[in-house]
Amino acid sequence: MSEGPKVLKLKDMIDYQEGSIVSKTIIDRETGTVTLFAFDEGQGLSEHTAPYDAMVYAIEGDVEITISGKPYHLKEGDMIVMPANEPHALKALSRFKMLLVMVRG
């Protein structure tokens, strides 16, 4: 028998690993994904593009996200939408956790 829905704390669902980026997929559907990430300080993602809009929600820490060459500083509680097909990159300014929601529809 299935457990059914339960209330969880995003911050507690993923742990940091020294010198690494950790990810945990929560939802993976044809129409989109929801993924948790934990970045150790100084870790990041190099510039890339995605064919879909993606929303980043900062759960903990500080990050600099660059979209089409313009930097944005996010801290706990902030969110930003990265438009489809625009180059973006990410660098954790401290240990940083985020929720990434990608919409494919």
C-alpha cells in the first residue's frame, strides 16, 4: 500500500558534499522536472542553454546566476526564471541549496 502524500522540508531533503554538487530528482515527467541541488561553496555550473524555461528557487545560501551575460544575486527565499534558449551559468557564493523547476510544455 502506498504511503501517500507527506509534508517535507526541502532544506532537509538533500545534504552537502565537500567540493561537490549533489542533485536529487523529486519529479521527472515528460512535461517537466523538479530537482533539488546542493552546491558546496565555489561550485557551479558552466554556461549552457536549455530549450525550456526553468525556475530557480533559493532554499539556502547565496548564489550568482548569470543569464545572457547579466549577473543576478539570489539568497534564501529568492527565485528567478531562466528563459529558454538564453545562456546561463551559476556559481555558489556560499554553500547553496536550490530547487530547479523545468517546464517542458
